Amino acid sequence: MSPAQSSAPSSAPPPLVGIVMGSRSDWETMQHAAAKLEALGVPHEVRVVSAHRTPDVLFDYADTAAARGLRAIIAGAGGAAHLPGMLAAKTAVPVLGVPVQSKALNGMDSLLSIVQMPAGIPVATFAIGNAGAANAGLFAAALLAAEYPAIGAALSAFRARQTDDVLANDDPRR
Ligand code: RP5
């Protein structure tokens, strides 16, 4: 599935969460955020928005995010990963940053670029790579849970299943 294919079709409910990434190459990581939102029934959209290749698109995305009804933006980027911080600078919609695992520095560059925001413009930063993307999806669902009971119920059910799986397989020898 490509980022474009996973965008909400026009008949779908308007997206509550935007998943953006600096490059199509980030989709391999960011699909894990989309999978969690999909599983929990959270309406979302997916776009490639590059801070340095398409800065005008970034500004427009941030400028219109709140008015379009987005309640959170999950932003993944690798290397000099300024996408989450730039989005946060331009919108009050909460930005959840996902450091993509870079080839040169294994994602430490991405992590530090995203997490080290100066005081005043926060970006919630998640783990490097797939786990971070998945957790950003779960966190976005948690942000929406109080207002959207169906999402809250889906999140509770997911966590209960996860607990049950561990309890049912608590002997690592079998
Ligand atoms: C960043 O540069 C992207 O977020 C991506 O992680 C990284 C490499 O991009 P590509 O060269 O693969 O397009 O902007």
C-alpha cells in the first residue's frame, strides 16, 4: 500500500489525524502508525510533505490543519528531521514526531533533531522506527478516546488483547 492509496476516500469520514512524512521512503516506517489508526477505527489521511523539498506544501498543510478538523498530526522524518518541528511552529494542532531510522546514523540524527525542540514549541517525540510509528498511532487514538467513545473502546480492547496474549504465552519455552 502506498501513502496515496491509504488516504481517506471522499466518502469516508473526515480525517481526525494526519500522518505526514518527509519522503515516500518513510512509508515503510510510517505504515505502522496508519495500521494502528486503521485497526482502531480512527479516520486519518496520509501525505508526503517535505520540509526542504516542498516547504510551501508544509506551510499550507499546517495552516489548514485545525480548520480541516485534524486533532493530531503524526510526522515522521529521517536525518535532519525538521518536519515535525516546522509543523509544530505553524499550527497549534499537537504534533507527534516519529524519528525514521536513517542509514548513516541509524536514526540517532532523526531522534535528536525531533526531540531537542527549544522551549516554547513542543513536539511529542516517539522511539526510532517502527515501534515509534506504532506508538504514535496509539497515542493519537488515546488523545481522541475521551471525546470519541468508539475509539476509546477499541483502544481498551486492543490493550486487553495484548495483555491476554502475554498471559496466555508466559512460558517462553513453549
Ligand atoms: C528526509 O530524508 C526524509 O524524511 C527521509 O527519511 C530522508 C531520506 O529521504 P529520501 O532521500 O529517501 O527521499 O527528508
